[in-house]
Amino acid sequence: MSTTIPSQSHSGPARPDDDSEPWDDQPTAFTRVPPQDLDAEQSVIGSLLLSGTPSSTSYRYFGEITDTGISAEEYYRPAHQMIHRAICTLHAAREPVDPVTVAAALTECGEINKVGGASYLHACIQAVPTAANGAQYAEIVRAKAYRRAVIESAQRILQYAYSEEGDEAEVRELVEQQLTEIIAGTPGLQQAPPAVGDLYLDYIADLEKIQEGRQVGLTYGFADLDMVTSGMQPGNVTVVAAQSGIGKSTLALNAAVAAAKTGAKAMFSSLEMSSTELMQKIAAAEGKIALHHLTHKGGLTVEGWETVRRLGVELFQTLPLRVYRPDGASLWDITSAARACARADGLDLLVVDYVQLVEVEQSRNITREQAVASVSRGLKNLAVELDCHVIALSQLNDDGLMRESRAIKNDASVVIKVERPDADDPESPRAGEVDLVVEKNRFGPTARVTVAAQLHYSRFVDMAQT
């Protein structure tokens, strides 16, 4: 089918001596040739060269091939990677793609001899049965690349397990991360980061949304807070901090429900409340039912029962919100559940209630402040990894400072302190008002946003709704 390609050396390590361990004598991924199909690789290159001129009747095949998402890094042979990059560079510059133009581009960057000269480009063309099948050839190449990526992930897991580094939680973390990457796609086969020129059009689209006042991030559920922060941005962390009993859990649950009602996939992980308690709070807030009517015998009227039934059909059955009460309280439990959500339906928002309750491995010889800092950094990394927003609740001490770790604030993009003037003074003229003090805001100014507390309904609302 194709011109013969000089074989590459894939010699593995020397065979072990006779007194080696029995399992060392078994074939391993290190002694095998990784999955690859050089015929298919040649055929993809040849198909691109045959269909790369816009005036050609076969030009549509070029688009079909590139639409598969094939990248240079997915070729096994380095020469094919170089040729594919040259083809993509010419195409991006709106130049015709053929053996002459590609050879010139490779010559200009000093790679023509590395790929076997201009004659090898013609050899790739001769290897193509038909350019119409170019997309199918590309899928074969991608499938082989995926298998190589799976092997590389498995090798990383094996090497880490044999090294005896880290503790059990770190081993589980590595295994799960590698498996998540394998399911999501081909790990480790990324293209070079995009240039600013490539990002410009997307930036303009986002800028237009901002200037026109359209929501860019997920809503917190409060108009003024959304305006100040531009909403909850993916890959970032919002810290909601308050003293005990102020209502930070209620505020965060309100935000999760508000975001989910717009279609965002959300998960609320509580280390304090059970799933039943969370459901009671949502029902109270959305149905305007006094919370104590839901938690005490005989509290619901006929109308109350009807409201709960209506919420089941109109809200609970369609709301993309998951609630999670982990069996343990470790960061690994939460990240594992978040990754499972991301794999199942996607994940836009994760709420963790609250940071100081999340545990790290006790075997580590670290202070409590270092432990909380580790949790904070782990949540930030998770937000970036899953491209979701994280709301991390934090307890304040009696002096109004975040307990045990300044790292919580450092890792956050937005820090909101919740203050209730009537918490210590029931006769306060501002009874029922709550200040959301934005102490840190990477997306805008700091500010003080006032909302109304309707805690008998387990909710906070904009002042305009009171």
C-alpha cells in the first residue's frame, strides 16, 4: 500500500540476568513497539497534499480530514509530524497546499532533509488509494495515538506505584486523574498553546458580551453581586467567609440553585448537612415555605404539600444540581465525586461546605494551617482541571479573620465576607439586611453589596425583591 519507510529503533532495556525476579522476564510495554500505523499516516499526509488547493475539486476532503481534529502530535513518525505542521501553517496562511509549497516551507525551516526530502512527499501521494477516504485514515491515526496515550498513562501509574512515593490518597489521586484524562481524550498529546492572534476573535466576542451587559459567568443569584464580579468564571474560586450561624451555607446553596436554574451543572458537597437537610432548604427557599414547617411533625398544610409536589415536577426533576455528603471528609472524596460528575454530565459549579472540615492525610507531618492551605490549593487546581467554578466556604473566627490559613484568600479570585448587622444586635435598624463584602475581586472593584435575609425561608434575596 505504501512506500517502505525505514524502521525506527525501539530496542528496550537489556534482558535481565537469570537471577532476576520472575516478573521481570515477562514482556512489558517498554519492550514492545507502541501501536502505530505508518501506512495510515502516509495516507493522511498524501490525502492532504492531494486536496489542499482551494481550486481543486477534491478540496472538500481537506476539510473533512482536519475536522477529525487530527494534530501533528498524533503521528507516530516524527517526519509526518513535521510535514503535518507545515501543511497546517500553509493552510492557516491561506496558501495552497501541494508537494511544491510544502517542500518549500520545510526547506525554509530547515526540516526538508529530516523528512526524507521532497521525494518523500511524492511517495506519500503515491501511497494514497483515494483522497476521499482521508478522514477515515485520520481516524486510524488518532486511534493509534490514543492507545499510545493510554499506555503512557498506565506506565506513569506503574512507575509511581513501584516507587513507593506518597501515601495511599496520592496514589488514588494519580490513578483517578490519569483515568479521567484517558476517558476525556488523549493525554499528553497537546498542541502548542495558541498565539494571541488566534485568541483575538474569541476575545472580541467575550468583550462584546461584557460591554452589552450580558452575563459572562454563572450567576450568584444576586444582580448587584453579578455586576461587580461579572459572575462566576470557570477555572476560578470564590471564597464565601462568615462566622458560624450567619448563613454562609444557605447563601452558597442559593447560589448553586440559581446557577443550576440557568442550566449550569452544579454539585453541592456538604460536610455538615445531610442530603435531606439540603433538600429541605431548597424546598423552603423555592416554595416560600417556612423551614420549620418542613422539619416538624404536622407542619405542612394542604397547600404546603401541594407546593412540595409542584416543586418536584417543575424544579427537582429538571434541576441539574447534585448534592453530595461524602462518607469521609477528605479532599480526595470531593475531587473524586467532582470528576465523576464531570465525566457523567459535565460540571460547571462545585460548592464545598466548608474548607476547614476537609481533611488531608493525617500521616503527613504538617500543621493545621498547612493542611488547610493544601485543601485550598487542591480546590483551585480542581477548578482549573475541570474548567468549573468552585465556591469554597470558610469559617471566620471571632475577630472576623479567616481561620488557620491566608492561603484560602490567596488562591481565590473573589473573596466575599458575609456580615449580618442584626446577628449581635437584634434591635439593629438594619435588621434583616446582610452585607456581602467583596474584599478581593480579580474581575473588578471591591464593594459592599446589601441583600435581604429571609432565613425563615432559608434564602437571601436582592433588596428589590423584598
